[in-house]
Amino acid sequence: MQNLKNIIKTTLSKEWATLDRIDYDYQFKNCKWKRLSRETYNRGNGAAILLYNKAKATVILTRQFRMPIYETTPNESMSIEACAGAIDNNDSALETIIRETEEEVGYKISNAKQVLTAYTSPGALTEKMYLFVAEYNDRMKFNEGGGLDAEDEEIEVLELPFSQTLEMVKNEEIIDAKTIMLLQYAQINDLLQSAKQN
């Protein structure tokens, strides 16, 4: 980019992920240059999946405590979300979501379809989410899920009617961005034909 120069990055914290301050010169459309400063939080990229069952017209979601939500809105801190996880090491997004599906919700899937890619909060986070969908059935359930004790996870697995989850979005019971995107993708693309909405 020709309108960007003199970039200086200062690491402020690496306690869990990496918090950087980035100072740079930016040229605006009026041709004036200005020195700007922004903070970026780098926790890597992630993957999420919506599991859906056409025969039962249901989807699998999770519920877990989220401290960042509690910090601002305690009564919303038990967050209902699609199964998701961070992409570790050299794993692909697909490998990640297959693993997370087993760990979090207890279903064994062999494949999934990537349908969307989205930055979660591009003004501050470097994270890009890879969003998947996959069909499930009861035979694919091999444990209760709930996450890993080693990662201090306590995840409730929810099997919900698809029509109910759409109402939960409208009623702001589901307010997680990746989950809303996946549910709306399923609705727009009519993944659950037997759960058509009027």
C-alpha cells in the first residue's frame, strides 16, 4: 500500500496471546499524511461449525461461560455458540474443526464443508474465522462432549430445533457473531428443508 509507511510495532503483552501497538503514517484521500496508533490482539485464527440434522430439523450448539462478556454484561455471559476452536500449530481449519467437534460436542465427523470466512472484529483482532457446516445423526455420537479438562473447559451441549434457534437470534438469546452467521447461512441456503420458515 502506497499510502502506508514507517510502521513500528511494539509488543505490549504476550501473557496469553499477543497484544501489539502499531504506529504508522497513513495518507488520507486529501493527500495529507498523519501519524496514527492502533492496538492489535493476535490470538491466531479459528474455526467453527454448525452441525445440522435434516430428519429431526435440529442443530447442535454449545453453552459456556465467557469472561469477556461477563466483564461488560454479566447476565449474558453464558454464551450460546456454534462449536468452535483455535487453529493450533500447523493444523488446517478442517482438521481443527473435526477435532473440536469430537472434544466439545462428542460427535465424530469425517468431513465438513467450509461455507464462510470472516474477520471477527477487524478493528482490533487479527483473528479470521473459517466457518463450516456438516450433517450429523445419532450414530455419530460417541461421547458426551463437554470440552477438555486440560483446557479448563466446561461446555454444555445443546440439540435444538432449528426454528427455535432462529427465534433465539431474534430474541437476542443468541448473540455470538459466528453462530448468527452460520444459522443465517443455513436459513438462506435451506439446509434443513423440513424446517422451512414462513
